[in-house]
Amino acid sequence: MQAELEAARRPAVSPSPAVNPDEFKPYYAESGEFPDSKALTFGFDHVTDHPGAYAALSPRRCTVIMPSGVTVSATKLNRYFQYPQEFENAPPIGPGLYRVKLEGQLTSGEWAFITSREHEVQPPPKKGLEIVIEDEKQAPFPGAATVLEIEFRAPSRLHTRQLARGWS
């Protein structure tokens, strides 16, 4: 009987709810243009958008591994993180594969995995016309002209070969 009374007097401690990563979906957006205004947004949403799921994981930490291997992190209360604006000493965005991990802090102080994703940032489109010369032939006609025949392709436009002829 004494043990039951002591147990009843002790504060009830319930374990922290387990975090089920399947209940969270990663959010990602890319905006702006290279080189200066490119921005990435990383975050997460709960499948039912229940406030309790967000409250149980606060603050949140977002870790980004850059294509170069440099790792940066930011911790805050919001669910969404703007890269590079909200990451201290973050390098500018460049083309390549970005790996992102989102975690939330439990009431116990431990960090719990929420979700992760990878995103490939494409390089900016090439400007101008790129021409690759495939073959070049000259046919001299003594006393008349020289005919120059150039076979080329423009990979940034059509992936077909073109033929140009000229004379002088």
C-alpha cells in the first residue's frame, strides 16, 4: 500500500511522442537568378498540418551540405529556412547537388530527424551561340576562287549538323 501511495505522489512523466518522418513532407523552392539573387527555401509540412506536430519539434534545425562539401546549419522557430540569407557564413549558391536535413528539438533537448531531401541546382543557361566545327574542306580553283566548306553544329540550339559553303 505504501508503494502505491508513493507512486501516486510522484509526478507523472510521459515519454516524448515518437517522431514519425513519414508524417512530414519536405518543402523546397528555388528562386532568383545567378549570380547574386539566387535563393533556396527548405522546410517541411505535416501531412495533417496539426499544430501539435509543429509544437513538439521546436526549435528546428536545418543542415545544408553544399556541392563543395561545406556544411552550414541554422536553428530557428520557423518551419522554413531561406538559404543563404538565414545561414551564417554561407557560401553563395552555385550549381550542383545540395543535401538538406531538417530536425526538431524535443522537450527532452534531443534533436529528432524530421525529413531530408536532395536537390540539384542547374547551372545558368549559356548565353550566346556556341558553334563546334566538325569538318573543314578547301577546294581551290586556280585563277577563279577557293571554296571553303565547313561542317558545324550548334549544340545550344539544334543537335543537327549544318553545312556552310563560301568562296573567295
